[in-house]
Amino acid sequence: MTQETLYDRLGGYDGIRAVVDDFYDRLLGDDQLGPFFANADMERLRTTQADFLCEAAGGPETYDAGPIREAHLHVPFSPAHIQRAVDLLYESLAEFNVPEADAEIVVQAVAEYEQDLLARPEDENQ
């Protein structure tokens, strides 16, 4: 008997994509974070984020976008912005009734990249 993966518990690609879409809707509607996405290719962001979470959850999809650090060097995120995004991610996961333990795993997968999200171009020269 095979054990159900996080990917399965989240509803596979469609379930994860639904959470990602809800999450990005929340980001776009947020006064603090929405402006960061003003000129972004939102479909590409939604797709790459879904692929990232699918891979992290044990699914067959693979995250094949550029390195997270390089993709975010131009974005002046602060630790407060990251925390706000995490809060919104928790809200999206709750909206889809993701159990707390599974929500923690999803958030931890994203949180592992906090330093990459906070990196600045001037950090590259050090």
C-alpha cells in the first residue's frame, strides 16, 4: 500500500494551482504587496509557483524557472513583506481547508528561500 503524498493531499496539480491562484489574487489585492506585481507576467508567475509547490509536495511537475535569487534581485522586498506574503499564503491554504500540518510544510518549502527573496544586487559583489 502506497502512502498518500502531500501532493495528493493538496489535490494534485489542480488543487495546488487553485491555492496558487487564490494566493496571487490576494497578493495583487494587497496594498503592500500588490505594487510589486504591477508589470509582472502573472500567468508565468502562477505557473512557475504551482510547479515549484508541486515539486516540493512530491508531484511529477518540476520547477524549471531561473534561480529564485536572480529572479528577485530587482524586487525590494523587506522582511515585513515576506511575512505579509506568508500570512496571505496561510489564508489561501485555509480557504481550501488544507490541514494545519500540511499548510506548515507548504509554507516551509517557500520559507527556505527567504534569504534569496531578500537579496539585493549589491549583495552579489560581496
